[in-house]
Amino acid sequence: RGWRIEKVIEKLGTQLFTERYKLILPQLEKGLANKKLLTGLRNELQAEKNKFESEMSALARSALDIMTAGGLQIGDFKYGATGFANYFRKILDKEYEPGKRARVAADNPNDWASPKTANAAAVAAVYERMNDVLKQCIALYDEKINAINTYQLILKNFSTLGIMLDLAVKLKEHKNEKSYFLLSDSGDLLSHIIDNSDAPFIYEKIGTAISYYMIDEFQD
């Protein structure tokens, strides 16, 4: 309510005339303009994201199950709720990044039991299995997080990409119908002219015809 979608689309459409967009336009026109391909790509990225989250959650639950079976609570481990043991609970809340304490605790049995706990022996008994799970969590995070963050950004902007592609198609149709040539397309035209040829040829031709020249800025 009160959101003027026309203005948002209009602002988005201005990106079609930027050099950054024009650099990726050929790739977009080759594949992403296919809506079925777009849908398939979105589903694939979402599946990879879900797989990562599912694997991390499964590992966290297994660690918490080991803890519970050993008669232990988070407070029995070093630093309690702010320590590495609580990392497994954070994973279930979709907080996947291991903190410094989680990384230090891996393969370090002396950094596991709380000095206040009466269950130090029980902590030692679960160390090997929980440590293995902790290392798997950290390894999976380190291996996948860059890709997962990329997937999340793409998925977040997927609808925007679809709108831009539709605008690009409509703009191209309108230009062809009206026989328009936009000033913003002049760079592309020159690029096609000198493609697979020596660029200095153009400067040589200019030099033989004009001794002096002045370039003024384009006005809106």
C-alpha cells in the first residue's frame, strides 16, 4: 500500500543503459532470457542452499544428541552459553558461522570441560564423538559458505533480474519497431565496427581527414 511500483521499475530500467549491464547483455540474451532456464537455475540454487542447511542441522542435532545421551548440558562445557557447545544450537537457528571459541575447541580436549562442572569425566567421555562432529561442521561451513552466500544474493535478486530481462526484451522490440538508435548504444556500435580489426585504423582515418578536432560533452 502506497508503494509506487512504476517508479521502482522505471528506476530499475535505467540500468539497461549502463556500461555494466551492456557488458553482460550478450550472456543474458543467450540463456537467461529463457524463463524455463531461469526457473531451473533458481530451483537449483535453492536446492543447494537447502542441502547445506540440512547437512549443518543434521550434524548439530547429532552433537546435541551425544551431549544429551551423556547426561550433559551446555553449562558443562567451557564458557557455557557463550562457548563452542552452544554453537550447535546456533546452527539450528541458522547461525552457521563458527566463532573463535568453536575453532579453538576443535582437537583441543583441554578446552572442553567447564572448570565449574562436576561432570568433567562425562565431558571427556563424549569428547571424541562430539569433536568429530564439531570439525565436520567447521569444515562444511568453510567449504560451502562462499557459494551459499552467493546463492543467497542471487536468489534475493532473482525477481529483479527477471524484470530487467523483460524490460530489455520490450526495449529491443520498441527500438526495432520505431527504428530508433539510442545514444547509449553508440559504444556497442563502435565495438562491432572495430571487432577483429586494428583499432588504430580508425584513428589513422580520422587523422587524414581532420587536422584539429574538439569534443564537447553530450547534453541531456
